[in-house]
Amino acid sequence: MNLKWLWLFLISIPFSYSQNISSTIYDLQSGNTIDKASIKTTSTTVFSDKNGFFLIKKDKNTKTLIISKEGYQDQVITIADSSDTISPKVIYLSPIISISEITLLAKKRENPLALKTIKKATINKQLGNRDLPEILNQNTSSYVSKSGYGDVKTYIRGFSQSNVAVLINGVPVNDLETGEVYWSNWTDLGEITSVIQTQKGLGDAKITVPAVGGSINIITSSSSKKQGGSIKLITSSEGYFKKTIGYNTGKSKNGLAASILLSHFYGNGYIDATAAKGYSYYFNIDYDIAKKHQLNFNIIGSPQEHEQHNIASTITKYLKYGDGNTPNIKYNSEWGFLNGKPFTWSKNFFHKPITSINWNWRINTTTKLNSVFYGAWGKGGGTAAVGAINFLYPANENFYNENGQIRFDDIYAWNTGATVSDFGSTRTAINNGLYINNINDGLTRYAFINNHAWYGSIINIKHIFNANFKLNAGIDLRTAQGKSGLAVNNTLGADAYLDFFNENNPNNTIYPKDYLTASSSFNPLKSIDNLQKIIFYTQSKTKWTSLYARLNYNYKTLKSFLQLNISKKAYQRENFFELNSKSSPWISKTGGNIKLGINYNINNNHHLFSNYGIFSKQPSYEAVFANYSNNIIDSNLSNELINNAEIGYGYKNNHFTLDICAYYTNWKDRFSTISSYVNGQQITGKLFGLSEIHQGIELESKYFKNKISIGANLSIGNWEYANNLKNIKLYNSLQQEIAIRDYNLKNIKVGNSPQLTANYNIAYKINSKLEIGLQQLFNSNMYGNINLNNTNSNIENLKLPSYSLLNLQGNYQTKIKKIGTIRFNINVNNLLNTKYINESKTSILNTSSNQTWKGINAENEVFFGWGRTASISIALQF
């Protein structure tokens, strides 16, 4: 007989005329049992044992149980007068996240929207030296691709990250012009993240964010109540090395605590010529005042620079620079040697710190005020090639040697007047024997430079009317302005650069003393006004005001919410290169959303839920000023309309959870930009009036018992364009219109994110110190991008090869007496070294004579995923 039940029988004998209540307490996030939790009645207190089990005597005055444990939210359980059982029969406690409620997307089980939480323990075990978003690959309907350090693209339900709301501590970080997220701006997020929350669809963020595909909220660690520090070292197979040091003061008697973390990293990169280096810093202060006020201040920043792999090569090239049959997936077409040292066209350098102040005020037992005030400042950019040699553009084959590397020494020689036979005619000197590059003569590395500032505040009031009704309401204010332009970085031997584009300073000759150095600056506030710019220099301004209200209604087994939001977005642009430049008029657009959801708990194990939302989304800044001038394309530009519906079922017991969801998203009148390379020149299409339908089924399950945890996910989607487009304008890299074309897109699959994904993960604790983990990812039904260089209106749909990846982890943790806890981690990603395509920029179908790789035309321009990599880390907490 089980000893626990024998013990229960024996102690119940003396109380044959009273009732006893027993249950088991679990951590809601991890599924692990919780020991030493306090269980109180009006007359007694007991504690859960090491298995989370407790038994407590019930007398006639016992109406409730109060369950509490430090680090978890208290839970009150109501007991019926005649009952010796509780509902639910199993108790789940939610971990406390000591950040303002306003930073959270939602609280688990408070509403019917599915919330996926990845905690710090999982991040520590699985991330290794990868970028933080890569851990999201284990989620249903999520896909993350990567070309280099920090150059990560995230997709949810087939929507790119420009249409996924990304927040750090509740602060929206999507670019206000394009919606993009540049993860390299925060290279060390994995070290300071406490929790990652993700939701799919329109999501549950109180504020209005571009959550068409979903929401990702990254919550950083608050200052620890316990004094101590940490040291961590990590190295990897691709020459990556990082050292991190942190310290917590602990919480003083007056409620003050502070944390600091500093790190430095460098690495060669997995892809050729994608080296990176940078620093990261994080500083946090928590201050509790008389249990009524909580203040939190934090700042996150990472000045960094890294060489990039931005241009997709044809599979033919990958094969050519491999062994002819196996592609060289490390090949990068953007670099070569200059004077014996590696040199690349593409390099990113940026520094963008985020600062926020959270203030939580517990006004009384039923009312709370939560607010956040934030600022973000960015300075930096990226380099690329501009110009031509005898009408040969930078991607021309003449500029590559037999190894596929760029002949920078020959370019340097031609720029200085030397003869290079296959480059065509030799250039002649002008202006007193000087060799001067311009947009059409000579190849130059320019730097796109950006300097911007964002400010905002979110003020939320929460009021509990009674046990059934709760209201959240507030205001979200944002303003942003940014200046962008191009500057000369390196003329590759030429004496100067001549720019024709500034109408206020025509024929501007720029000399080396005014070239921009492509390196990150520790001062993001320094203006770029005094830099010598070429080709364009503009300023964008955006203002945002939003009011929202959310009403929760809970009654017994029914939980529901209704949320309303109205917002106003205003845009303005100034072109400093226009003669007597002045700002455009402000244009304002009003939008909003309505979201409602309902969850019905059939019993302690089964529940049903349904959500519906309509979102009228204002057009992006790019759509309003899509013709690259201060002239607004269309002041009557329509809002984009998104309809989203979900229905689902969930099951849980002591050791198993299962969630099934079906979704449908219809997005009309959207704007998108799509780029392709044609004859070595980048062309960009501005797509207005685009419609997409994304629908699918998701299944997520988890089994946990004793030493083993198993999770399995499946997502089956169907994501298609829903209409044809006419009169699409195409622009070259100089922002000049070069063509107008029609495209038949109806029923064409949305590209670059797999529409069928499956994965499982297994974690097994060999003993209290050692754990091993295994994940396998399977991706299929992924398609290539829209081909803008099609000469006819029919778009082709290229289906990419399916693939599977296996990842392995090992974690060992032990305590060293009088020192602290030491943790060793080993992570091996893509264990079997699978070669796979993670993105195709083209959709070229097979002909009768073309070369193929895994069944697709080798002329397609693709990015390959990384092969096998391994990292080892050691961390000491003291």
C-alpha cells in the first residue's frame, strides 16, 4: 500500500467526527510540485510536504483555505459547508513576476486567451549562445530563422515580426516606421530575461500594438531579495566567447534593492565573414514604500557591431563553392580581402538603450494604479555598396574571384586609376588629378545612418468591483522622431566622393576627413546633423494616442472579457535634401479594436474557450510616404482591417495538459514591401491593397511526472494571399521608380515560414544535479518569396524541401559549500548537421534543363540554416 495513503488513514481515526481535506499543490508554469507551501484556515496552519501534498482538518467554521508560498501569488479556495473536498481538486499556484502588471500580456487562467510562458530556468538550459528569439521555435506556429549574430527573423502563424508585437517590460520596441525588430540591439537579453510571454492572434495586451500574428513580451529580472552575485563564461564551436558578471544588493530594510549586469562578447560567426563584438549592460533598482508603492527603474543597452550575410546567393553558387554536390552553407557573397585583411560590404553597428520607470500604487484593496514611463534612443546603421564600374553593379560576377570572394584589391586599383583588364576601360582623373567616386562611377561603401528617440507612457488603473467584475482602463502615449541618411564610409582608394542629390548643396565633394567610421558609439544621443550625407537625408515623426478599457466578468466556471480600444496615429516627414526643405503637413488616422473572449470550465479537467477580435489598423509610415518624398501618396489611405477568431479546448490533470486551438485571420487592405535582386540591382515593390487569409489548427501537450517531462506540439496552417494586385510600382536602390507591373497573387502561398510544424522536447532528471534534454523540430510546407522580377503577371509558388533538426542539452548543477551554486551547460544544436534552406528570396520553378538540389531549381536565391554548433557555459552564483 502507498505509505502516504496509509498515513492518511491512520491519522483520520481520531477525528472520525470531523472532516479532513487533502490536495496536492503544483507550480502552474513548470508543473512541478511545491513543498513547504502554507495552508491556513481560521484555526490552523499546515505545510505541504516534499511532494506538494497536504492534509488539513476542517471544522464547522472553515469556509476557505488560504494557500501561500513566497514567490507565488496567494490563492483562496472556497469550501462548501457539507463538503470534505475542494474545487479544483489539484491546486496550482502562479509564480509572482515582480514587475508592474502593466508589463504583462495577461495572467494565466485569468482569461480565455492561451498564454505560453518560458521561464528563466528553461532559457538557462536551452538557449546556449543563441539569440533569445530562437528559443521560440519550440512554440506552436512559431518559426525563427537566422543569418548571423543578432540577425534574427521571427514569425508567428505565418506573419513576420513586423506584424508581431514585441515588448520589453511592457515597452513596445517595434520600429514605428516599418514595424521591424532589430534583435542585435539587445544582444544579451537571454542573460537578464526572467520570463518570455507569447500569445498568438490579436493577443491580450491592454495597449494597442501591431499584434496581428501575435505578441512577444520579454520581462527582465527584477532586483533579487537575496544579496549575491554571478559570473558566467560561455564559448562555442564558431569561435564565440562571452563573459558576464552581475551583482544583487539584496533588499534592504527600507525596501531598496539594486542589480547590475555587465558582459562582453565576440565571435567569428558560423557564416563566413560574420564576426561580431559588443558589450551589454543592465541596471535595475526596486523600491518598495510602505507596501503601497513600488518603484522600478531599469536600463538595458548593448553597443555592438557585426558583419552580415544580407544577400541571398543562388544554390548553384553554394554548390560551386562546396564540392559540386554538397552546398557550402557557410558561403557569403559579400566579403573578400583588402590589403591582406578581410573586408565586407555589409556591417551593422548600433547602440539603442531602453530606459523605463514603473510605478505601482496600491490605492486600496480594490484599486491599483500601474504606470510605466519610458525612453529609447538609437544611433548607428549598416553599410552596403553603392556605385558602378563601367555600368557593372556591385553584385556583378566580374567582381568575384575563383573562390567566390570579392576582388576588393582590384576594385581599389581601378578606383585609383590602375588598369584592371576585365573591368573595362580605365577611369580618368578629374579635378587636379583626383579620382572621385559618385553614384555612377567607382564603387563605394556607404553607411546608412539612423538617429532616433522614442518616448512614451502607459497609465493603467485596475478596479475590482466585486467577485465577478474587474475593470482595467488607461491611456497609452507615444512619440518618436528619427533622422536617416547615407554617409560615405570608404571610397576604396578614391580620393573623394561627389554627391549630386542635395538640392541645397549640389555637387558636394566629400573628403576622407568627413567619412563616417562604421563603429558603434557609446553615446546614442549625439546628433548626426553635422555629418556629410549623400543621396538622401530625411526626418520622420510619429505620434500615438490610445485609450483602452477592458472588463473582465467571472462567474463560477465562466470567465470572459470585453476590450475596447481607440487610437490616433499622426505622421510627418521632412526631406532635408529638397530645396528650401520644409516638413510635410501632419496626417492623422484613427483606428481601434474590439476583442472579446469566453472560457468555460466544464469541470476540473476540461475547459472550452473562444475569442474574437476586429482590429482597424492605421497604415504604416512607409505606406503613407511610399513615394520617398514629402508628398503624401493618399491622404484617404484606408486602414488595414483584421478579423481574428479562435476556438479551442483544453484538458489538464495532475501530470498532463493538452490544448487544441483552431484559428482564422483575415487581413484586408494591408501594405507590404518586397525586395528582389535583378541583374545585380535590388528592386523593391510597394504592395497596396494586399489581402491575406491565415487559418490553421494547433495542438500543444505536456506530460510531467517525477523525473521526466515531455512536450509535443503540432501546427497545421494554410496561409494564402487572397487577391490580385495591379499597377504595382517598382523602385531601384536609389529610390527611383523603374517599372509598374501587375501581379496575380490569389491563392499563392505566403512564403518564408513553414505551414506545417511539429516538435517534441524531453527533459529527464538523472538525479538532483544532472538533467539531459532533447528537442526535435520538423518543418514542412514552406514556400519561397514573391518574385518581383517576373515578366508576366503570374506568380510562381516554390515549395521548399522539408527538414528536421535535433538539439541536445546537458545541465549539471551543484552547490559548493560556503561559495555558492555552480552550473554547467552544454548545448548542441542541429546535432545531425542537417543542411536545409530557411528562406528563399525567389520562387523559380524547374525547367527541363536546370540543375536541382533536393528537387528545386538551383537558380533560386536562398539562405541556408546553420549546421551543427555546440556551446559550453559555466556559471557561478554566490
